[in-house]
Amino acid sequence: MSNIPADLKYTKSHEWIRAEADGSLTIGVTDHAQEALGDVVFLELPEEGRSLSAGEACAVIESVKAASDIYAPVAGEVIGFNQDAVDAPESVNTDAYAAWLFKIKPAEGSDLSALLDAAGYQAVVDAA
């Protein structure tokens, strides 16, 4: 049973999204994703200032088993990335929800309603 915090939003491609008080979004990969990947050995994260389209592949997570794209959950501008996670990619395996990957400022009119709640994401995991 994967750890799926109720206070986060999710995508079908296994990203988690936390809305911050300043309107920005913090993004990472879910516990289910890190479990499926195995030992994470490398992260390539988007640079600050990069404009992203919703659903755009914008980062890469590599494990000993596979490399996977990470997708932008909504359109917006990258306003930061987690250098600590880049320096210690295994932190994603230790705590997928503490090891955030990047933050975006959503574009005006970005639709967060398409994101899944914990129950919706659990259904995706269960169906896999």
C-alpha cells in the first residue's frame, strides 16, 4: 500500500503537487513512483525561469532500473528546484514527499481541477 497524503494533489503520471500559501506549486514524485523505480541515482530538473506547458516532460528521474520523464502538472514558470535532491537523488527513495523536485508559478488560468485527489490517485495506482 503506497503512502498517499490526503493534503496533496496528484497526476496520473505519478507526480504530487502541493499548493503553497504564495500561490506557487511544489512538485515531486509519489511514493508509488519511487517504489516502482527502485533506487534513484540521478535527477535532471528544470532550470529557474523555464516556461512549461501542462503535461510537458520537464525533468528526468533515473534509477538503477529505468529513466522516466517527470511532467509539468500545469502550465507555468519554474521558480526553483531542489538542489539537495539533485545532489542526493536517493533522498527521493527515503521520503518522496519531503524530497520535492521543483516549484512553479502557475500561468494565469491554470486549471488545477484536472488534478487528482488522494482517492483518485489511489484508484490509478490500484488499476495499474
